Amino acid sequence: ETGVTQSPTHLIKTRGQQVTLRCSSQSGHNTVSWYQQALGQGPQFIFQYYREEENGRGNFPPRFSGLQFPNYSSELNVNALELDDSALYLCASSLDRASDEQFFGPGTRLTVL
Amino acid sequence: KNEVEQSPQNLTAQEGEFITINCSYSVGISALHWLQQHPGGGIVSLFMLSSGKKKHGRLIATINIQEKHSSLHITASHPRDSAVYICAAPTTGNQFYFGTGTSLTVIP
């Protein structure tokens, strides 16, 4: 059984560009959540996908969007990158919705210059 | 005011000490999670609880639903326990709120 994986591990972009981050859920998990963690801060909830549908969203603008695929892997897309988007982006999968134990990936460190 | 508040923010302890980290929340939750984050970013889920108490090795987590309060205890602390401990609350409205974390340093 493989754990949650994320790619890439590090990424550098410039302001205004677009980025796609990827997450593979733990086997058998149908729910994935994405979080943004700025340096020195706690994680902030971006959104959750359950069975390919958005199932909850935090206080993030529409330029943060996501997808979940039939195999339950997921993407986070961020358009029109801003300097404040620099952060560690974490995904976590769970067996069934946010009330279940979450298994976190190692994160993608995004730097926006 | 944050929906999830943790205290203390920073904690330094001598090896062997009993440690308590507190978490209070103001939202309706379906469960409360305690997470551990080591330097470099990796997060591990320690506990998920919706009532009572759970124990795993030297770690104990309790929750009081009426008082909207949870505690994480570490008995016989060890330097390898040094990490940031975060409480997190998924709400009944499909939001997920995190505390700001407690940075624990255990000195040998």
C-alpha cells in the first residue's frame, strides 16, 4: 500500500504564471483535501474533493481550482500567481470525507518570484 | 478570533517531563485531529477523536465536547518528540480549521 505522494517537491514560478500541483491519494481513499501553509503559519484549508466533486472550500479566491480524477488522484491549479502564494502546499487523503483520519503527503514547496 | 486556538505557542521541556498542549474551538465539529509536523514539512496524523480519550504509546488525547476543548499530553517526553503539534477541526459544514501550532522542544 503506497502512501500519499505529491509532485513536484519544489517549484519556482514568477508572478502572473500558472501552476499545477499533483497528488496521488492513498490506495482506497476517495477524499482528498488541499492545504496551504505559509512559512511559520499553520495550514489553511483550500478545498476538499470527494468522489470527483468539490465538497467544501476555504477562504481562497477562484484562481485556486482543483480536480479529482476517477482514480481519486487530484490536481491543484493556481492561476495568476501572486508573491503571497509562496507556501508549502499539502494534500491529504482520507477514506471518506474530512471526518476520517487524514494521511498527508510530503508537500510541494512553491516559490513565487 | 480564530476558530481554533492553541496554547502555548512555544514550549520547551526537559527530557522526561509531562507535557500538555491545549486546543479550544468555537465551531461545530465532526471530529478533532491532532497532527505532528517535523521540520521540513512532513505531517503525521496522531489522533482523530470525537469524544473521550485516546492513547497511543506515550501520547494521550482527550476531548470535552461540551467545553469545546481538547488536550494532547505527552508522558516521559523525549527529544525526538520535538516538533510542531497542530490541532485541526473539520466542521459539520465541510470546512477545516487549523490551530497555529505549538512548537515543542525537548532538551536532553
